[in-house]
Amino acid sequence: MMPQTLTTRVCSHCDGFPVAHITTGSRTPDGQRDTLAATCPACKGTGTRATPANLTHAGK
Ligand SMILES: [Zn+2]
């Protein structure tokens, strides 16, 4: 039996990598690659999500 407490799990949306740096393909004037930081919308950039342990038993 699983204890019915909140468990912190790795976000399944981003797989624990909440902030992805996307290369835009252009370069900044000083020669760096220009990147955009995209934060995972599911976990808000935390990489983990607190879910009730009994959530998996929730039926329809
Ligand atoms: Zn996420």
C-alpha cells in the first residue's frame, strides 16, 4: 500500500528539464548564439510536480 501523502515527482511534461534554451539561429552582436529560455508550462519551471499518491487510483 502506498501512503496517501503528497509525492514529488519529476514533471512528465518536461522530464525534469523545465527550462530549455532554444537556439534562435541568429547571433548576438558579440558573437554569442542567441537563445530563448522556454519554461515548462506544466511545472512552471520547477521540474517537479507534487501529486497526491492516490491520484493514480482516480477513476472516471
Ligand atoms: Zn515540467
